[in-house]
Amino acid sequence: MIKNYFITVFIILLLSNCASYHHANESMKTYQSFQDYQTTMSQFFHWEIQGKIAFLQKNKRQSANIFWNKNEQTQNQTLNLTTYLGINVLTLSSHDEQHTLKTNGQIYNTQNISSLIQEITNYQLPIEALSSWLKGLPYSNNDIVKINPTSFLPIQISTHYEGEVWKVYYQKYQTFEGYQLPSQLMIKQNDFTLKIMIHQWTRL
């Protein structure tokens, strides 16, 4: 069982989700309903993000820089986690349902990333829901979504995921490349809190 800072922060990253493009000369899209928002966000299936994450649990706080490129249609992805000095401490790559995790001089290969993460961290995490939450979308039909009645943007998503209650709070939106997208999120499950800030999101 591997227990170290980098693995923990990596798991935090996988939990989570946000976005950002920037194009100052393009007008901002407004939404006529939450269904309109869902339709627009569902078209963002291949993306790349850069930002920061912070993990808080009881009296512990850990943070890192993240770079993540993911294609939700093929499920291929590349994720890099670095220190504030820019030192790469973890790399995840996925291709054709094969996942390779490199960290602390070790390499792990698996077809089930959820099982691998739980094995090396003892955390049960909603990895499959991450891409949806990242864009402010519910993962399942049973999710409860609170929306802003004026902008129709999500405020909170509540869900039961594998027996646990998770809450995603959307604290801030910014306009990136003409779209209003989450730029600051907080995800909570019992005493676990994940905070995410996205500085750049590129639609590929």
C-alpha cells in the first residue's frame, strides 16, 4: 500500500472537475434554460485544463498544479501533477482502456483505474462522475441540481455515488472563449473537501 502526498493529491484531482477558455473578443453565450446549458456542455467532450487543486481533510491541507487532457469519447487521457516549482511528480496516461500510473519511481498498469486508486489510497472516489461535474453537469438521472433562476447556471449538485453522498458547489463562473463555465468548485464528502481553480481550459 503506497501512502504519500502525491498519490493523495492525484486522487483529489481525479475527483474532481472545472474549466476555462479565454477569448476576449468573442461575445458571451447566455442560456435560455438549464436544458440549453446541458446541451451546450455536452458538446465539450475533448478538453484540456490547467489550474490548481487543494485537498483538505481535518487539519491537513495539500495542493498542486494540474495539467489534464481528456477525450471523453475515447476515454484517452494524459494527466500531469506538479509541485509549485514545476517538478513533475505524477503522470497518468490512458489509452484503449489501459491505464498507466507513474509516481515515486513506480509504474502501475491496470484496466480498472478505480480499483487501482482504491488499492493504493484506500479512497472510494467518484472518478466516473468527474467529467460531468467538471462542466456543471449531473452524472446520473438521480442527481439533484440547484440552478440560478436568472442565469440557469448550476449552483450545486447532490448525488449518491456508490453509497456515499457527494456535494459539488459551484462558487464562481468565468467567461472563456464566449462560454460561461465553472472556474472555482468545491467538492465535499463527509470530512473530505476538494477545492479546484481552473486558469485555462482549451476545447480540442
